[in-house]
Amino acid sequence: LELDYCSVLRVYGITATPGPDTSVTKLMLRKLAGNECDFGVAYKALTAVSHLFRFTTAQVLQVMGLFPREYHLEITVNLFPRIVDHGPATVGVGKGLFKMMFNPSELQELEHRLGVLNTIDFLAVHVPPYNELVMDLTCRE
């Protein structure tokens, strides 16, 4: 897709977007950590500039740790297109970001908002109970 999930801003090419290890991304995380303003304002600021950055799963966990629990789902949805290490680090059934940070009802909402194909752990589809898949083909993925 050329468009981001959360905004109408075009996703930049790999060379134009600061990577997760650049000083710009690290500076942004430090400024967010030292921020003393309201969480709602900080979340809006993060949403406004998130299309300019790429994050590792560890950095998304770091960002989520700076906000109260009620912001975690929204942060995950907003930063999901920017995560560079998809796979077990993000959706793994054991130590994945989704399974560690969200309860079953939140996981169901996250699956609905991001889509089954983005939230399934393909390395564990053969393991019960993760091998019981139900897909509603009346909904567009």
C-alpha cells in the first residue's frame, strides 16, 4: 500500500525515512520520555510525527511504557506500519508485543483493526489452540 493506515500521508521510501537506530529517532524517544505535558497532547504529537520515523518492536514497547494503559492500543495501531521487525517480535504467541501487552479482548480489537493477516503468527499456526482459525469472508481484509 502507498498510504499509511492512520493518515493520508504517503509512506516514504526506506532511504528517506529515519531508521530505528538513527539519532533522530533516539532523540524523539528521549524528548517524549522527558515530556511533562498531558498524555493526550503527547499522544497527538506522536501521531502527528510518527509517519516520519521507523521503529523496532523494543522502541514501540518503550513508547508504550511512557503512556498509561488506555493509550497502548492506539499507539500500537498508529505505529504498526512503522515497525521494521515484523514477525515473532511483534505477533509471536510466546514473547510477541501483542501477546505481552494486551488482554484477549484487546487482541480481538487489534486483530479487527489491523486485519488477521497482520496479526497472525505464521510460525505457530500448527500449534493448538492457535491452529483454530475462523475467518469472516464477509468482511474485507
